[in-house]
Amino acid sequence: MITKMTGLLARVLDEEIRLEVGPFEYQLLVPEATRRQLQLRTGQEVTLHVTEYLEGNQNATRFVPRRLGFATEAELEFFELFCTVEKIGVKKALKAIARPVKEIADAISRQDAKWLTTLPGVGATTADQIVTTLKRKVTKFAVAAPPAPAPAGAGRRPAAGDGEPAAAAVSVVDGQVIEDVYQALMSVGHNPVEARLKVDQLIQSGKPFADVGAALTLVYGKG
């Protein structure tokens, strides 16, 4: 079983990424939080911790192998723990992990079911079940320090025009800025789907921004 993959990030799609490793391109399903961190790293070399599962229901005669990617080993471990909650399968877990693992684990430790309902696909009943199942198992994730962000442009495939100043380009914005923008949008009343759409539109616009304030100015059309 493959446990780690390093390759060139070819594409970031709605629920997955495509990773080029030698002559092969692999599909990896990723949590929403990981997807946001990778959006600005297209064309760069990235390393992901991976696991695999077979997709198919109990009556299926055909099972499709799927590979899942995570930014850190701790995120993969948390995901596997999250999937032990009753009625939370792989796809629901990937969708629900739309915030940093540390934040989700902290909410579970506080038994804050209301906060958990802000995660995509998590209703009140599911939130209560998550707390009941995991409240004594997530301490190490809640107190863990967040991983250091990768240097901007690290491992990037050389492009035409390299060597010219590009300090203002959106492609070199730290991934943490994207996460901060997403959370800022949530804090002013947008639901997870709306916040994700606005972040995607911001990145696709190609307009430069260096911090959350500049990003929100662009999002709301004041730039």
C-alpha cells in the first residue's frame, strides 16, 4: 500500500487533485481544507500522505479503488478517526473537514456541537454523535501546533518569464492567507458553499492580493 506520494500538482478540481508522478497522473480525493491550501500551488512539487479505499455499496458487483491525499500524517490520522463515527463515510468526512483539523478537534474537545454544525454536511444529530464518539480521543489534535506553511513558490515548475519580478502575483500568496480569507467570509455570514465559491472566484480572477483585507476588497468589488 502506498503511504506517501510526491509529484507535480497538475490540477486542483472541485473535490480532488491530479498529481503527476513520472509519466503517470494520479487522482487523489482531498478534504476541502487541504484543497484550499493546494489551490495556489498548481505547477509546484507537493508531498501528500495517502490512504486508499474501495468505493462501492454492499450490493455492488464492481468496486472502484480510490486514493485520498492529506497535507500531513496527523490530518490523515484525524480523518481515519473521524470516519469511525457512525454514519460518517469517506465522502462525508472529506466534505466535512473544511476547517483546519486543530479547530475541529478543539470544538469536539469543548463538546461544542453547535460549532460542528457549521461544517458542510453536519447536522445537529451528527454533531452530537461526533462529540459522543470522539470527545476523549482528539486531545492531541486539539493541542497540536499548526504546520509551518510551505515557502511561496517552493518546488514550482519554471515558467516563461521566470527571472522577472513577480512579488505581487497571486500565485505566491501563502496558502494560509486563503484559509484566513475563507474563515473571514464565514465569520461575516456566508455558509461554507458560498465562502468556497467566493474564494475560488477570487483565485481564478488572477488579481493580486497580499492579505485578508486586500482579498475581501476584491471579493466585494471595491478594488
